[in-house]
Amino acid sequence: MFRIHHRLIGSVEPFEYLEKTAGETVQAGEALSVANGKLTKCAATAKPEYIAMGGENRSGLVPVIRVLATTIFEVPAQADQSALGAGSKVSLHTDGMQVTAATANGVFTLMRPAKAGENCVGYFA
């Protein structure tokens, strides 16, 4: 799951509450995009627009923050990234909760690569 590691600015992104696509389950820390005006799981090679900060509330809305280049995230590496250096761009895992070691069409810029199952640190540019 994507967690905020730190921010490069003193401001904090406000939560927004958006509707999710019917039939989908959203978890805290999931990378999301918008399709047809509703939140949906982000594709592996697409830059997410939002990160879920919780699950759906009683009103059917999901608390999210916008993805900004100034927000540095910590996220599990699904595969070993130790051969990659800082600055490498990797893709999202299909679950939207991890990143891979695949660099083709990467969207997450690594600051600190990690071994599989450990947390790496990076951002979406």
C-alpha cells in the first residue's frame, strides 16, 4: 500500500471524497485513476491521479489525496529492485498496492530501491 513517507513542501494535501466505480472495492493506500467520472484501480503503466486514504464511507465516497510530485511515498516492492538505481522508473503492480522492478513504461521514480517484499521509496513525477 502506498503510504506517505514525507513531503517536499510544508503543505498537506486535503482529502477529497470521490465516488468509486460500481462493483470495485477500494482499500487504503491503493493507486487510483478516474474513468467515466469515477475512481477505478490504476493501470500498471499509468500515473495514478489519486491514492486512497481509506475505504468507502457510508455515503459511498472514498477519501483520497491527489498525487503530486512533491509527495514522497513508501510502498512494497513486489519484485527485487536491487539491480536498479535511484532515478529508475518502475511500473505499478496490477493490485495497485505495490510497485514492480519492471522499467518499461515506468511511472514511479525510485529514490531508494528495495528487495522483494520490502518497502521502497519514491514519487510520481
